[in-house]
Amino acid sequence: MDNSEVIIRFKGISFTYHDNQSHRPVLDDLNLQISRGERVGLIGSNGSGKTTLFHLLMGLLRPTAGAIEVFGEERRKEKDFRVVREKIGLLFQDSDDQLFCPTVAEDVAFGPLNLGKSQEEALAITGEVLERLGLDGFEDRLTYKLSGGEKRLISLATVLAMKPEVLILDEPSTGLDEDTVERLTEILRSSDLTYLIASHNSDFLSKTTDIVYRLERGKLARAKVS
Amino acid sequence: MHIDNFATGDSLLHRLDPRVKIVVAVLFSVVVAVADRHSCLAMAVCFSLTLLFLARLSLREVFLRLLVVNAFIVFLWLFLPFTYGGEKLFSIGSLDATREGVIYALLITVKSNTIVLALIALLATSPIVTLGHALNHLYVPDKLIHLLFFTVRYLQVLHLEYDRLRDAMRIRAFKPGTNVHTYKSLAYLIGMLLIKSFDRADRIRKAMLCRGFHGKYYLLSHFELQRVDVIMLVIMMLLVSGMASLQWIILK
């Protein structure tokens, strides 16, 4: 694999939320480039647009201006983003949004089944991913009865089960105890995925990423993380 | 939250295949709902009580649930005896209660309690999630089952959200009373819950799209009929058919 291959490219992206009260520009002529194998951190104050940036990448929102290139192709329409969603996994801030099936096994198998895997294959993947995250035996647990940390790790499993090439994590360490953050750190460090993490936890970012950007006033700049 | 609090246990009925239980519960309810012969209803009452005994549930909890059902039935007793035409039984002031009215109210009381008892013994002894899967295997439309699952899943989340909002009000010394401030605050609470659930629905949809959702939703769990399931199905179906024949075939 060519390590310098650029897989995500934001060119002059602007985005404004239109609601009744304000026309608040969140992103303003933003540029970003991520190559295969890169491990990127993203910091920025609350409401600076980190989640917006991720949702633009996944095609959940459309930019007001600019172009988004993913895997070498420009993505504009819903159809273009279907392929993106198959290869990029997004971990949501609130695990209760991500886990919606009654049991853990069904939730983890949901993605693989959507990718056209058979029930047997999906179950095999589910077992394998849960084991890799040290969550074996969770298959029949009810998702709404899990603890906060368990929910976050299972959410990560639902994303990893789709075998993504890129992982996007939105505040993954928020609300977790030290042990779970440690576990998450280990899981990320031992993976060979390209990933992008938004977090307020600079210690966590310095352990898991090679380069950190700060999102401020709609633009990205290199940030120094101690 | 009182979801599933009868579902833990290890009785014969807890272990029975949920599909069997659903089929029997539905047929039994239909027969009892339309029946009016005493012999048939007497048999139905015995059937329900036997099931309750087999399910080995806490009788106190069951009684508390029956109270809820009978709270509605009290209203029937207030109106039916006085509005149903027939032979006069007794009178309160200028209101005459009829024999037929009292019998009718009694019939409804017996029938609803019998059905609820059977439903508690048969259906409440399986977790809702399992019942949903069983319904899926009984060819109930997917959309209805997904509605059931989403409701169960997010009832919990909404309930927690409600608790949080209510606590937030309480720690700022909110005391409900009969005044505009209370009504306004409670209206805000409900409004906030609605908005929050709307936002959450949107986020869940987005999370589903990100995992490649395109309109199809898969269920995993599978059931296997054991010998005991078949035996119980046959016995219970025979009993229900017995009730039906007492009602419709055997002459008085």
C-alpha cells in the first residue's frame, strides 16, 4: 500500500447552519488532507464545528461551498456517500444514538448485514470483533442495560465490524473512567487503521495520534500538544 | 421502569417457546372475549389460574397489576347496572339497577381479569425482546416489530432523560403546586422531552445511515421447538378448543 496516498481531502469547505435566529458560519474555507495510515487528532472549543466536520465527511450534511474528495473521488450526492460510509466508520458522541438494536449481537451484526454479508458471516464477524475488544460473552446482553463504558466499547465494535479503512471518533473518551480510556487507547494504538479523533483530552490525543489540528473560527491549524 | 419484571424466573412457562405462548394467548383471549356461557367462562378461569400457578410468579405483584385493570372496571360498575334495560334489582334514589346490567358488568369483570391473568402468565414471562423475535417468526409485519423494539429501547433512554430534567428542577427547589408557574414549568419539561426525542431520532437515523442502513433491518435470534413445547401447545390448544366447544357446540 502506498503510504502517501491521500484518502480524504476537504477543499475550501464552508458550512453555515441556517436556523431562524442566526446564520452562524461554522466552517469557513477549510482545507484538510488525510493520507492513508495517518493518525490525526482534532481539538477545538465546544461548538467549534468538529462534529459538523465529521458529518460533512459522512455525507450527513452538505457543505455550503467547497468540495469533498474521499478515496480519490469527489462526493456530492447521497449515492456518492454510500460507498464512503461503507469504508469510513464514525463513532458517535452519544452511544445511545449508535446502539439501537435490542441485543449486542444484533447491533454489531447490523453493519455487516447491511454490507450484504450472510447471517452466518455476520455472526462470525461479531464474535471475532467482540473478542478482539475483550468483550466476548456480551452477545446476548441487552444494549439498554449496559454501563456507559460498555456502551462506548460496544459502539466501537459495531463500527469495527464493518471493517472500515478509516475510523472517525467523536469525543470517544468523554464520560469514561480511566480504565476504559486506557483500554480504548490500547485498542487504537494497536490498530493499523487511519483515524481521526476529536477530543478535549490532550493527554489521550498525544497518546493516540501523530498530528493534532485545532479547529478555530472555521479553520484548521496545526496545534502543539504537550 | 417495570418492563420485564416478570420475565426472570425458571418455571415451565418461562422456559416455554415464546411462539407457543403467543399463539395460545391470542386464541384464548379471542375465545374468552366473545364467550358468554358460564360453563365456558368457568373453564377459562380455571385455565388462567392453572397457568398462573405454573408460572410461579409473586402473587402480590400479580395482584397489584390486576388492581390497575380493575380501576377501569370500577367505572363500568358505576354506569352499566343503571343504564342497561331489564328487570329491576334495586334502586338508589331515582336510579334503578337492573339484574341484566349487574350480570353484564360481572361478566365483563370476570372476562377481563381472566384474560389479563393468562397474558401475565404466558406473555409477561418472556422478555419483550424475545417476544418481538417470536412475533417476527410468526410473520408479523417487520415494521410493527421494529416499532416495538425502538419503543422498548428508547423508552428507557427517555425515562432517564425525564428523570434528569425532573431532578434538575427539584434541585432548584421546584415544588409543584396549583399555580401558573407549575403548569408552565411542567409544560417546558414535556416540551423539552419532545424536542429531545425528536433530536435523538434524527441522530439515531444518522448513526444508522453511517452503518450502511438502506431500509432493511435484520433479526438474528432463532427458536427451536422442543418436545415439551409441542406437548404444552397440544394440551393448551385442546383446552382452548374445549372452551370454544362449551360455548358454541354443546347445547344447554
